[in-house]
Amino acid sequence: MGTKHYTKLYNKSRKWLITVVLSIVIVTNTFLVSTTAWAAKTPTPKPTSPSNAESYQADANSTTVATSSSSTTTASSSATQSSSATATNPPSTAPYHHHHATVTVRYVDQTGKLLATGTADYPFGPFVGRPYTTHPQSINNYHFVRMGAGSLPATGILSHHGDNGIVTYVYAPAYHLTTKTINEYVEYVDENGKALTNPYRARPVTFATVADVLHHTTVTYFSRTKTTLTLDQQGRPVDQQNWTRGNQATLAAIPNPTIKGYHVASNNAPPF
């Protein structure tokens, strides 16, 4: 938009155009442009209508103003002029172009068999230089044990265009573990239940049963020295020196003590 101010005085007897003042002020985003036209003497003036007397073109993305008139004009930039005309459509900024990037997510068993696939999260979009995040999945009859060899980190930064690689989660079959400890405790009493000597406490035996819920199999181990069993990724005891595979263990025979004035009359020990 622009504002035009003009004044014309015409002397018919002398046929001189005294003065014409044209002021155009354009305000863009960052500059002001003013144009002033001074008319030269002319012997035969031809009046024109105000609507066609002057014309101008203003481009909001340019620093020049094009004008057409019967007189010669000059344009210069000025930081001291002001006008009510403002640019309503500022120059648009071209969007920044991002290169698309992704990662592949796989869930496998310990043999490398594919159990499931997944999708990474891209909180700021799947673009180069932006982060990605992945998480373990809940897979029936399996539990997560570690990241795969050569796997990308579970969370990282997309470094290049296209597929950046594979995030691999390794799973082992889910094992159900139950333990039971057998304690042998022997008391020596008379016919009235009165203790005759100190009781005997044998070393306990602990049985641990490992159930593979995926393959529907069970294995039992026992130990005379340990009461807590820790399994490796294959469902076997980590401490194999102290655990023996088997569901039976023999308890050592216990000799009866010699008690003056008494002999063994009976006992309620289970038969072997």
C-alpha cells in the first residue's frame, strides 16, 4: 500500500506548471523508501485525472520501487521517513530439509531365532541427528537376558540417512524355579519324652526343581552345601560344583549315642 499527496497549480495566462510534488513512502519489513518528483517547466500541460496521474509498484521482497510518471523520478532509501503503509505478507522462510533415518528392532532367542520385531520411538522425528529409543518387549514364556552381539545401543542418535542398523534384544526361555530344604533333626528321649542328651542336627539337603515352561520339561538338582540356586541363561546352575543333578539324595546314617542305663527301644525315623 502507498499514500500519494499531490498539489497542482496552473496559471492559464502564463501556461506554466508551477510545481508538482509527489511523495511516495513504502514501508517494508526492514527499510523505508521515499520518492519525490519535481516537475519541469512545460509549455503545453495536459491535465490528467488523479486516478491515472501517477502509478507505482511495490514488491515486499525487493528494495526498489518502480514508478511511472510524465516526469523523471529518483528513488533513495531513507531511515528517517515514516508512513502508515506496512507490508502485510513478510517474506517466507524455506523449511529446513531433514534427511530421513530409521533403525530396525529385533527380538531373538539365544540361537538367533527371530521371536518378534518392534518399532523405535523418534521423539523429534526420524531424521539424521535426532535421537531414537527402543525398549524390551514382553514375550510369552521368555525373559530378556542381554543385548545381541553387534547390536546398536537401545537408545542413540541417528547418524546417517536411511537405515542406521539393527537393535537386537536376546531372550531366554522363562524358567520356573522351586526349592525345598530337608533338615534331619534327631532327639534322644526316655519313655516320658524327657531329653537324655543333646539332639543331633544333620547337614540339610536342598532340592531345586527347574521347569522350562516353553518346552514343558523339568530338571531337579540337589546340594548339601547351598540353599539358594542361581540359574544361567540356559536354565542350569551357575555354581555347578555345589549342585548335583538328581531328585534323590541319601542321608548319612547316624549312630545312636551311648547313654548309661539306656538302650534304644524304638524310633520314628522314615525308612530308607
